[in-house]
Amino acid sequence: MDFEEVLNQVREQLAREKRISYRMLKRRFHLNEEDIEDIKAELIEAKHLAVDEEGKVLVWVGKSSLESSVQNLESKTATLSDAIPQPLDPRPVNYTPSHLAERIRAEQVALEARGSADGERKTITALFADLKGSTALIEGLDPEEARTIIDPALQLMMDAVHRYEGYVAQVLGDGIFALFGAPLAHEDHPQRALFAALRMQEEMRRYSDQLRAKGLAPLLMRVGVNTGEVVVRSIRKDDLHTDYVPVGHSTNLAARMEQLAAPGSILVTEQTYTLTDGYFAFKALGQTQIKGVEKPLNVYEVLGAGPLRTRLQVSARRGLTRFVGRQREMEQLQHILTEVNCNIGVLSAQRLTLVTLPALVGNTFVIKAHAGPTSASRLLQRSGLLRITYIYRDPRDAMLSAYDYGQRALKKGRPNAFSHLTYFQKSVDFIMEYVRIWEKWVQEKDVLIARYEDLLTNYDQEVMRLVEFLKLNASKPETRNVIDGYRPGAAEGQQGLHFYKGKIGRFREAYSPEEQTILNEKLRPYLERMGYEV
């Protein structure tokens, strides 16, 4: 937003609330001392709409256009009143999707369990988006007509943020302020923020086409993004409001990028550019003097998605370093690799990197997956750098294990990907996705499919299938050590699958007869094909 738009919003909020502290204005609109002085000059000295109280509070003394609008509205009939669209509720709980709201509440539980009285410092990516020229567009319209134009635009902004699991911290009149990376942690939060920004612009173009068709002027949006740090102090469970404190210019720089952006564009700072270069295409705009920052900063415009999708691809473009004379590092890689291989993992960029780095120096390894096949996994598989084995188990036992694992992590204050499975129906939805992934893997070529139960009951035969598939030498001591270490009954050092405490059919004791009936009906088409009794 430019200064005039900020001033208009401050004036309207002051008219509604009558008293606002300067500290609240700074936080709500991300203003600095100079901005506050400019606002005081306009509202107190030039317009005589407010007075200063002890240098701490701005007090309204004038009459707002909002009050006039309310008086006009009261004279309208009840029928017309019922048809008036309501404004977006500014509390996060009312516009945050339920599945994200539950995870945010779980994060607060974890924060309390960790006992972080002063909050936790987190690296985040902040995003500001607003509509350029919206004040002129809705000039002459009454508030209700204006909302029918502005609110859908705000909604598509929020939908884009939520699609990539960001958090809309504030709705700012004709724009939003969002965080990626807190309160929901994501390692790839800079990429998520830029994907959300691109989606916003794409959806805004479609919405503008609809406005043109109705004879209205199109809306243009500006987006600013910066990556920095904040201290997350608390998350209110009732309305999902997050109390956070920016570290340095982490959020202010995102607001400044938005103000610099031309309508229809996305600007980012060098911090965000450095973390996302390769994943996206950029245009360098050179150095710009930013208000409130001593030295000029490099600014970049986002042009679209880039050609690269994984960390390995980005690292390869920047140049990989050969492992020459680094025996200790190689041994550490082998140790990491063993953990990855023996854990039920996801074919994420991080895990793919771990298993393919040794392959670059002549070794070929396997990763077990509980996510579906991806274009990256197929590419690495065809190139001979990756051998994939898919180990599945009775989905009814898998569902119970996922629930137990998630709840144990939640009690320890470290929620994981399964901690949202808080009741039976959620677990059922999760396990239906599990069997659909199984269906994808059994259709893949050159993938070893194995059952967890077979590894428990017929370990030697099944493990030899794995050894042959990997083209390993079973007589080598290091190979025998791994085979013997994961034998059912060997309790030391096992990762992930834990054969020494594996149980079959545990769901029969944990679920009621009614719940088992529901599971069997849902899973019947899959259970028989997977080799399990209904």
C-alpha cells in the first residue's frame, strides 16, 4: 500500500475504535517512526480529526464516513439489509481452513509443552499483497457495493496462501499479510510463498476479466516478499491469532517490497532470491534505497516458475563437489544412508539427495517410500542412481501405528505429520490415501514390492530378495552386519521398521467391532489384492 492508502485505513480504523496506540499502529500497518509522524501531521494538524494523548495514543475527535454510511444503512428496509454481503471477519479462525486450524492449535500445544516462555525464534517468509488503486475504483460506491468487488479479491489471496499452508496473519482493508514457515513450520517456506504469490496474480487476472465483462475497471495486485526471522510468542486457540515479534526488518522489508512493486508484479529481497533462485525465474532490478534501511538493497522481480524442481537439480546447476580424499565424510554419508534406507520415508528432495550423493561416486542404493512415485524418482531410477523398494503392511495396522506415533510425538511437544490424526474418521481418510499410494507403486516397473509381515515371518528369504535386487554381495561382512542387525529379535540399533517389536493384527485389539466393520468395508477392494483377510 502507498502512504495515502495507509492513511485512509488508519483514519477509518481510528473512527471505529476511537482510540489507538501508536505501538498498535506500528504493528498493524508495519510503520516506522517517520510514518507515524506523517500520519499525526495529517490527522491532527491538517485535518483536525484526532488529537495526541501524552505521545502514546491517537484519539478520534472527528466524524467518519463510516458513521455516515451506518446512518444511511439504518434507514434501509430489513429485506434489503438481509441481502447485503457481510465483510470478511478479520479474526484468523474465521478464514483459516479447518485442517490448518487444527495443526496450528497443535503447534501451540507443542509450544506450551516445550515451555518456551519467551517464544521461539523462527525463520519465516513474509508476504504482503494489496490491490493498487482500489480506493479510486470504489469511489462513489456505498460500502456494500464496494465489498462485492473487494471481498472476492481478498478471498482469492487467502485461498492462495492456504493452498501452500501459509498463515494469513492480518486482513488489511484491501490486502493481506501472510507468513510462511510459522506457525506451521515448512523447510521450503520461501518457495511456498512465491508459489502462492504467482497463484494470486493468476487468479487476479481471471477475476479482472470477470469485472471487465460487467463493465467495471479491472483490479491489479502488488506483492512483496522477504525472508527473515520472527519470535513466535503464542498462538491463541480461540481465534488463532499469533503473537509474534519481528527480528530486524523481517516483515517491514516485505511491506516495502509491496510498496515498490508495479501493479501486477511480485518483488522480493535478496534473502528470498538467494533461497529460491533456480526454482523460479527472476529479473534483477538493481539496488534500491529502502525507507528505514541504511544501505541500498538488491531487489528482484519474480517472472514465473523456474526449470528446476529439486534441491539436487539446484545444487547440480550451482556445481557439485567431488568427494576426493574425504573418507570421514563418506563414512558419515553411509551412516545417514543406512538410517534413510531403514526408515519408512518420503521421497522428498532432502531424502533423494541423501540417497543419490553416494551414487554420484559409484554406489547404488535403495530408498523405501511411503509417498507415491514422482517424476524425480523415476528419472533417478532410470539413470541407475536409485533402486526403490516399496514395503507395505496391513493398512489397518498401519493406520493404528500412524495414530499412536502421532499422539506420542504430540505428548512430547514435538508434533509430526501424523499428530493431526486425532479421531477415527481422520485416520480412515489417511489410510485410504495409503492404499491409493500402494496401488500406484504396484503399477510401477522395476520396483521391489515387499510386505512387512513377510519380513517378520520369513525374514531370510525376503531379505535375500532385497540383496539380489540391490545387486549386493551377501558374503561381505558389512552386508551381513546389516542383515543380522535387522533380524527380528535383534533389538539394538534398528531404525524405522523395528522388526524386533513388530506385531501383526494389532488393530483387532485396538478397534471396536463397529470400527473394524467400517474399516473392512472401506478397504475390502484393497485388502484382498494386498493379500490380507477381511
